[in-house]
Amino acid sequence: MRKILVCDDSITDLTHIKTIVESTGALAITASNGREALEKAKAEQPDLIFLDIIMPEMDGFETCRKLRDHPETKHIPVVFVTSKNQKADRLWAQMQGAKGLISKPYQPDQILEEIHAL
């Protein structure tokens, strides 16, 4: 079974992505901010992380950098799911270590494609 961490400060988006993840038979772990996502990534060692960018405390870019730079989490692919969808955002996401960026509003198929790419 695959384990996927979903991090978003919006309960609506968090619940929606979690439902999509669970429809594949994967285990969904949730976090509502970057700090919590870091802790859960280290403890749970998920196979994939869906991460929002705009969050309080620690944004997704900083969270992604910390995941990338930590020996226990650097191997975990990160895909941003965000309302930030300019070309510069995509480039910056890639520079932070993300494997992809899905723009909100998204289609469930976009989430599923990333899961199946595992």
C-alpha cells in the first residue's frame, strides 16, 4: 500500500485531495501547515507529498526546501497543489525541489496521474 501525505491549510482542499488519494487504495496522512508536514514526513516516510504553497507559519516553498535538505526526507517526491500558477511559480517550485505543480482548481485526474506515476 502506498502512503501519501497531503498538506493544505484549507480544510476543503485537504478533504478533497484526501478523498482522491484514498480512492486509489493508498493511505492518506494529512497536515494543515508546513511544520506539521515536516514532522509527519519524517515520522511516516510517505511515498509522495501533495503540498500547498500559501500556508501560515511556513509556506510550501520553505517546507519543500527543508524536506529536500533533510537526509530522512530528501527522497520523497513533492508535488505542489496551489493557486499559484504563473510560469515563475512553476520554475521556483522546481528550484525548491518539487517534482511537479498542479494548479487549483484542479481535476481529480491530475492528482491521480501523480499517484500512478509513483
